[in-house]
Amino acid sequence: MNYFLGIDMGGSGIKMAITDEKAQILDKTSIEMNLKADPKTILSQTLSEASKLKFYDKVKAAGFGSAGDIDYKKGVLRYAYNLPQWKNVPVKRLLQKMSGREVFMDNDANIAALGAFWIDLKGKCENLICITLGTGIGGGIIANKKIYRGSSGSAGEIGHISIKFDGTPCNCGNIGCAEAYLGGKNFQNYCRDYLKDKKDALVKSMTDGKISNLTIEILYEAALKKDKEALFLWRYYGEKLGVLIASVLNILNPDCIVFCGGLSKAHNFFEKSMKEEIAKRAFKTPAKICRIIFSKYSNVLGSVGAAMLPNHQKQKKQRRCRQDMR
Amino acid sequence: MNYFLGIDMGGSGIKMAITDEKAQILDKTSIEMNLKADPKTILSQTLSEASKLKFYDKVKAAGFGSAGDIDYKKGVLRYAYNLPQWKNVPVKRLLQKMSGREVFMDNDANIAALGAFWIDLKGKCENLICITLGTGIGGGIIANKKIYRGSSGSAGEIGHISIKFDGTPCNCGNIGCAEAYLGGKNFQNYCRDYLKDKKDALVKSMTDGKISNLTIEILYEAALKKDKEALFLWRYYGEKLGVLIASVLNILNPDCIVFCGGLSKAHNFFEKSMKEEIAKRAFKTPAKICRIIFSKYSNVLGSVGAAMLPNHQKQKKQRRCRQDMR
């Protein structure tokens, strides 16, 4: 049996997991992220923590993923919006030297997609789209069982499909991006604005009288308590998400869409309106054949996906070749 | 040298070409489509015409493409909106029996993409999107040098990305699809409506006083004559197309987008506004690396792409395998 280490670095913490080649988690841990520390120190701390994990000695290769603009071939983290110290850091080279193992690298959206492919689908899926509903809306594409990266490694930005060309401005500079409606911060702002004049909403009583205290978490709690306004807002969220997913089904015709990320926790409150919108908008066959899954494994998709990277990059060649020889 | 026959069947005619394995056209012809005749008769007439082409005797295999819902694996044309006689026609089986050659099949958008890949890009492209600007807006995706069909064969419907969720209703049932703005018929209707109150427009003098006579062709002619209103309308067309392409660049990060189809002829009048819109909206790197081409070969992309199908389906396996063995 071969073992792999996966590292998933984010703005708030670094998650690690050791898996076997079928993506079974054998051990896992995490450390907090120090945004001020220099990258080498962080990578060294990470490996020091990882080395305490069970089976670390047997780890054959490692995968590393993070947000940002990543040159996956060279293994360089060029730039990440929320990681100011990390500019043109040769993560692959550094980690290889420190760990003595071969290291593979990709961005957070792609490792989450690979994690979903292995954990949620057990590898039984041809074309998968993994959509992270978080502060932003991330997307990773698996096409023909392979990560689809596009020509300069930035494919999958599903959150930056404009769903309304003259709609809400998006941080990216475009107008009407899905993220401008569905990204956690943007949706939170929309809700604050919407609730301003709503006097009796239970959800308002949960913000200590200040609508600027409203968070997605509170909106979720209020929906659990069946607050009408909160339920209305989650339905609105589902409608806009349905618009996006209908387009994704029409272009990419996947057999599976997996949602993960903080906001997917609230899916009980937006799944119905999302599916109604998809039924109204998408082509019938792609809508029918596509399974929609809300992952229960959001927390580990990234680290497990990272752990599956070495396998993914190496084995796909052998596998294809064997298939073709038959 | 191996030779291939490509057949591209549309609502108005059937185009045929014989090519070598590098997509060089050696001979070509076409016949009119008889929408009332039964499919077997049409296929027989097609082959009879094809057999007069130079090098037909040396043809090793054939490819067939048409609009509609196609089961490319079984080689069945299940249904096509504009071909009422063609329901569940086993085209592959019929053509194989009639011609004595192996036949491969795909839809018009995918064979156009394959044609563009070979003719416009000479096979030197990893990820290509081919967009047909015709009555409707078609799309074909080449990912990692392979046709990307999705999980039920309907991927690539780029015209049915909603660019405005509360916009113009689309024939497909969705709202605000790119096709509702950019499809030839829809754009024509938009122009007729827009021009209704414009008294001095030259383009109106070209419609014999009846705005219902306005066609895309007339709008193009008027732009050639520098009519301000016609130029304005083509700029509008480019803006909306730019919205769509920005989203496509963000999701798919292709190295090339090829436009074909009747309306692409007018690109001199919409290319500038399209590119300005892309520059405003798309992520910088994918926008920068992507070449945008207006194909000069719209007429033969389908038949040549069809001729390349046998090669595509067979050789990719061998090629991959050889690469992987290195």
C-alpha cells in the first residue's frame, strides 16, 4: 500500500491528511496560519507537524494546494490575494528539499474537486464540477476523470460567469458575476440591505439591533428557527444559484456537481428553489443525468484532494495506456 | 497516405469533402437537402454524389455530422429540430452498409470545432472553443486536443449560458441566454425593434420602407455603407458577445476561440466592441493568452471536421499511448 500526504493551505489554517491511494484518511491534523511569518518558516512548521502523523514515514509523495495564482507545472505560488507574504514562492522545490519526497501542487479549487471526486464519488464519475460556496465562489472541473486546468491554469472560475451583464459589480472588475450574488460577503451585504426596512423579522432580533451585525451564520440560525425573512433570503440564494447551475449544465454536461464550502451547510434552505430554477432553465437531458451532491466532507476535501495529486498526475498516464492497449 | 470522407448535413444542404489525414481538402461537393425525402434516400443520394469525388475509392473511413441530438457512440441521429424526417435514424449503420467503410458521427458544433482545430489551428492548440454565430449560437469544445462531449453528449451549448437572468426569454425555455441576444433571428428582431423610430437611418431605406424586411444581410450591407445606426447595432452585438466570451474565458481558459457561421462575416463591425468588453470583464491572463480567430473557412469546417472524426477517435488513443511510453 502507498501512502500520501496532502496539505491544504488557507488564509486561516493549514490542514494536513495522510491517505492511502484510495483516498482513505489514515490520520489528519491542522495548524493555524500565521499570515505574517515568512513562507519558508510556515512550510517547515507544516512539515514538522505532518511528521507527527501516523504513517508519515511511509509517505511516498505529497500534494500541496492553496488559494491563489499557481503555476502547477513549476510548483510556484505566484500570488494569493489573502496571503500577502507569498509571492513567487517555489513551494514545490522547498517542500521537496525539506521532506525528501516528490511534491505536486495545484490550486484550492482543483484539489477540492479532486477530493470530491475521490471522497464523494469514490472515483466513479467522468465529469465533475466542484463548486465552493464560501466568501467567494470557487470552481474546479474534472473532465474525463482529469483535472481540467485550461491553457494557463486558471480554468474553472465558475463564480465569474456573469449571470447579469448589467447587474451587481463584482470585485474582479466584471459586472454581474455569480460571485457578486452568491459569494458569502456579497450575499451577506444583500441580506443586510434587504432587511433594513423589515421590522418584524426574527433575524433582526438576533443582531443586537444592528443590521450590520448580520452574518451568514445568523441567517442560517434564523432559518433553522423558521424565520420567514431568513427563509425568503435563502430561497433567493437558491434561485440565483440555479441560474448559474443551469448554465454550467448546458455548457459542461457533467455527471456530477458537488457543492462544498461554508454556505453549502445551509442547503436545506436553498436546495429546493435552486432545483426549481434548474428545471425551468437547463436543457432536460443534462439536468436529468447530473447528480447534485452537497458534500459532508467540506473540511477535508482540500487535504485529501492534495494527497491524491501525486497519484492523479502519475497514474492517469498508466491507466489510459492500459485501457488503450486492451 | 490515408483519405477520409466528411459529410456535413444541414437543413439547407449536405456538404461533402475528401481530405487527407492532415485535413487538406482534396475534393469537395454539395447537394441540396430535401427535407421531405426519407433519410435512407438522402443518405444514398449523398454517397452517390460523394462517390464522384476524386480519391473516393481510396477513402478509408468516413465521418458524418448534423445538427440535432446525436448519440455519437451508437451513431444514431435521435432528433433534430429542423429535420422532421430524421427521428432515431441509425445513420452510422446505414452509411457503413452502403459505403463499406467504417463511419463515425458527431453533432454539427463538434465537427465544426474539429474542423477549426485542423484548418484554422493546424492541430496546434490544446484547448479550443468554436462558436457558430448563425440563426442560433452553437458551441464545440476541444479540451486537451479532444472533443469534450460531457456525460450525455450535449456539452458545449455556449449559446445557452444565461447572460441576464431576468433578460430576454430564449426559445429553449431559459431566460437571457446568449442566443436570445446573439442568435441571427433574435438579433434581427432586436434591430427591427430598435430601428422602428429611427427615421433617417440609411438601413431603413434599404428595406423598401418595411422594417419587417430587415435582414442581417441588409444590416451588414448598411454597415459597409457606414450607416450610423447599422454600425451602432453591430457594436451592440459585439458588446453582448464580449460579455459571453469573458465568461467563457473565465471558465474554460482556452488558448483559442474560433468564430464561424454567417454572422461572423460581419466581424469587422463588432470585433472592436467585443474585445473592449472582454478587456473590461475577463480575468487578465486567460484573456491575454487566448487567440481569437474569425474563421475564413466557415463553409468547410463541418465537412472537414467530419472527415477528421475517424482519425480523431482512433489516433488519439495511439498518440497518448506513445507519449506516455516515453
